[in-house]
Amino acid sequence: MKKGLALAAMLIGAIATLPAISQQRGTPSNRAQTAPGALAEQPSPRPQLDAADLGAWLDGYFPATLKQGKIAGAEVVVVKDGQVLIKKGYGLADVATKKPMDPDRTLVRIGSTSKLFTWTAVMQLVEQGKLDLNADVNRYLDFRITPKSGRAITMNDLMTHRAGFEEGLKDVLESDPARLKTNEAYLKQNLRPQLFPAGEAPAYSNYGTALAGYIVERIAKEPFEQYVERHILTPLRMQRTTLRQPLQARFVPDMSKGYMQSNAPPRPFELVTINPAGSVSATGADMANFMIAHLQDGRFGDAQILRPETARLMHMPTLAAPAGFDTLAHGFFHGERNGRLVIGHGGDTVVFHTDMNLLPQEGVGIFVNFNSRGENGAVYGARERLFDLFMDRYYPAAEIKDPPAIASAAADARAIAGRYESSRRIESGFLGLFYLLQQDQIAANDDGTISLASVEDKRFREVGPQLWREVGGTHRLRVTEVGGRRAIIDSTNPIMVLQAVPLGRNSLLNSLVAGLSLLVLLVTALAWPIGAWLRRVYRQPAAQPLGQPSTGSSTPPSALSGRGSRVRTLVRVAAVADLVYLFGWYTMLQPILQNRLDVFNDGMDGWIRMLQVAAIVPLLGAGIGVWNMWLMLRSDRGIWAKLGSILIAAALIGIVWFAWMGSLISFSLNY
């Protein structure tokens, strides 16, 4: 029994403690927290942003942060007024050989920050008149995307992540070069469904960026990697930057290892199938040149990768946003921090984590990369705090005055309380299970404020109709409607919204259904051998078969002896079969819990198809459970036996419900 309950705990725990799946962040929030070894208080007068002060401050921040977070290494580069102000490496690029991080030589994976190279290439073609940002992308493709609700997808939609595509993880990452697909093959074989009509809602999409890169390739009539090398990397003298995979031999000795945490073995080199969305390997020094070019309206030295007017257009918002809310500017995240304009882009692979932020009006840019996720995901806090503290030190915010709450705040808080799901999600494939169970929550507090579960230690007060502002800060939430559902817009995250979930998709409901059903089936399955063993030990006769009438019983003939006994046996078989079915899916989903995304490729299709066909198991099981319940309710058995049959039937039906809502009952191999 204890072993069976341990299995139940393992399965329930797996669905209750799911990790976030590649949640690409925008520019960091304005919150400043004290980091280990960092200077959190602002001296007076304000420190000047020069090499001496910045170097001392960074030396105070990084060593303790890396050690405490179990992060192997990092490199950071800051540029100012067209020059490199400082470039530093901290920790180790290779823990085993004690090789240090060196921003001049050590290459790191920059993840989705690579997208800025794709969007720069797009804008080059726009200024040449070869690409129309507002044209249907089908004009440039050799395959067709059928738009949802008839609204054509444009390049502007791709650049603002408003094409409406579902998220997708199949074939995105690979560790075996022999299995690496071309971007073209990926796009054609893994066409993502649309959750929303184009333009309706932001939903961050790697597929959309990969599509844009393929369009660049087709218009330029040369491989995408080659185009970027000739038109961006070479003019910017980025000689230690590449999009090519596997990594060229000349770069291999200087490539940083990637770690889950510093005391774990390194992960294999991550091959990104969708190369326009995340394949760049670069040094911090090379990224300094890229920042300088964008801070100087496309100019770097004698080279001009974009005309000044094109560069300025690229940095301008594509979409209007309410005051205090971030938006997107032709691929760049665009917003304010401490009253200063900031554009930039973050990036994550499984093990490498990047942030790049530019302050165009100050001529300042900062690039940082960590080569480890760190203990308990420590890198995310370390990355966010670095920029927050940098801004607070060199560009402090004016004093914040909290506006008063409006009169209806308490009632409005109760009205919007509930569970919400991200517009960036999977619904049609089996990995939709993770998104079904991974939802955010708004809670109404006693003081009339609200709290958002994903934003720790903050409360929001309603300061205007449907506008909520952080108490003591500038972070904002706006309530609106998307796709016919109430939605929450986060001022620091322009690439997704939170939609209120209908009851059927409520993560708490589905977790309870799954957990309780699993527990009932485990007890049912374990009671079978345990009961037989106890009868053998104590020499007791077998339990009276279901439907066996007692003396003088008026039980209908249809419920008599043999059939009822066989059905009860079938119920036990169904319980065991459902547990095997769920365990099969658990093994298929386990790599996600281990951050091993590279296993999700065509090689899994046979196993996934087998499990999809095995959906007959819970469906038949539910039918058997209902049949057993019907026979039991018509028999002369006691009330507890009848209640037990109802409970078992409900559990078997609950597994069908959970499998259906989690997209386990599906024939799609596109996830």
C-alpha cells in the first residue's frame, strides 16, 4: 500500500510542480531587490557611469551572486557613447578545466536575443523595397498558411508576436547533429495552429520568428546564416559570432559549457532548429558592436547596416500602448524604466540566459549572459536584479507617489479574482497538459488590493477603472477582454496576456479530478491483491459476488451472480489499465520535468501514437465503471458497496476527463 501511495504522490507531484516552459521575458521590471554582494543603497551624490565606478560595482555584484546561485559563469559588457565602457568575465566557462569566462574570446548562446538579428535583416529588406511589412506573408512563401478568421498574417504581426500561433516544442532543440532539421523543414512539418486571429492578441512565437527568417532567405536568395554574416556580422566586425550549427571547429575550444548549475555536469551543445529565433553564439565583445550600431542609428565605424531613418523606425513602437505599459518596436521590447526609454530583448536556452538593454537617449547599452540556470532557477532573479540595480544606481527614478484607490476597488478586486492562462500556450498537442495545469491566479486581498501569483511580494491597487497599479511602485495591470474572455495585460510583458479560464480548464479543478481519481484507482488496484492475500491468510471465503441475491431477495435476474462478479473483476482490471496508461504518459512527459527538450522530435512519434491509440483504455474503463455502478445500484448490496461503485465510476470517468482536457486524447503529432 505504501509503495502504491508513493507512486500516486510521484504522479500527482509531477503535475502539481511543473516548471515554466520557456517563458520569454521582456525588459525587466522596475523592482530593485538586494542581491548578494550588491550595493543596493544609493549614495549621494549619484555615482557617475564610468569604468572605475561600474567596474567596482560589478565586482561587488557578480562573485557572490554566482556563488550563492550555483551559477558557473557570466560575462557582462557595457557600452556608452559609441565605445566599450567595460567588459568583464566572472566565474568559469568550463568548470572541469577551470577555464575562466573571457568576453573577448568566450562564446555564449544568446537564445532569443538572436531574434534582433532576424528583425534587423527584415528591416534591411524593407528599406530596399523588397519586403512590405503590411503584406500577407503568403506572398513570400512557397507553402501556404491558412489564416484564422480570414485575417491575413503580416510581417508586422510576426514582429509583434501577434500572428496568433500556438506555442510549440517539437523539434525546437536538438543535441544530435544528425537529427538537426533545416529551418525550412521545421516550418513545413510543424505548422503551428492559430489560437487567435492575427492581430487580436500577443502570443510570443518562436515559429513566427523562424518564419520571418525563412522569408529573408527566400527574398535574398541565400541561406539565412550566410545573409546575416554578409550583411550584419561582417560590417559590424563580429568575427567571433556565428549562427551556424554545429559550431565550426575554430570556435569549439572557446565555446562556454552550459550548466543547469555549477556543481552539475555540462549539458550538450544545444542545437536550435529554428535558427532565426535563437541560434546565435557570440562573445560579449562582439555583442558590444551590435549594441553600438543600434545606439548610433545603424552605424558602426564606417559601416552602416541600416539607414538612420530605418533604424529609428525599427526602434519606434509598432503598437500604441497606454502610458506606463511596454510594447514592441519592430522586434525590440520597448518601455520605460525609472523614467528612461529602454529597448532590448532577453534570451534563454535551457542553460544559457541573456539580457540586452539599450538606453537610446543616453547612448548606453548593457549585455549580460549567464552560462547556468542555477539552483532553483537562480539566474532569473540574478539577471533581473542586475538591470534593476544598474538603473537605480546610475539612472534613479523620481520619488513614487501612490495615487488613491477608486471607490469600487474592493468590489472590482473580487470580480476579477480567479485563475488565468497565458495567451502563449499549447492546446492542440499532448504538451498542452502542462499549460492546462500551469496557470496564474489573481487573489482579492482584504484591503481591496489584488495580488498576482506570478509576481511575488507585490500588491496592486485600482487607481482608475480597470487599471491597477503596484503599491509603492510603477508596475501596472490593465483589465480588458481578449477572445471573448476577461484578460489581464501586464505593463512589463507585451508578448502575452492572461485570459480568465473557463471552468473546464481551471487548473485547480483538473488537478483535483486527476489527483482524486488517481488515488481511488490506486486503492482499487491495491485492494485486489491485498484482499486476496488476507483471505488466504485468514482462510476466509471470497467476497460475495456482485449481484448475488440473499435469501428472499427480489434482485432482478439481470444482476445475478456470474455477470456481476465478472464486471467487478473488469473494474479492477480497468483501474490497473488506467494506471499503466497514465504512467505511460508520465514517462513521455518526464523529459520536460528534467528540462530535456531535445528528446521531443520525430523519434518520439511512434511512442506518442501508441499512447494516443491507448486512449481506448480509459474510454472502455469509464464504460465498465458505469456498467458496474448500474449493476451494483440494482443489487441488494449495502449502501457502502453502492457508494464505492459510484466512486470508482467517477474516478474512471475523471481520468477520461483529465486526458481529454490535457489533450492526451488526440491524434495530433504536432506539439
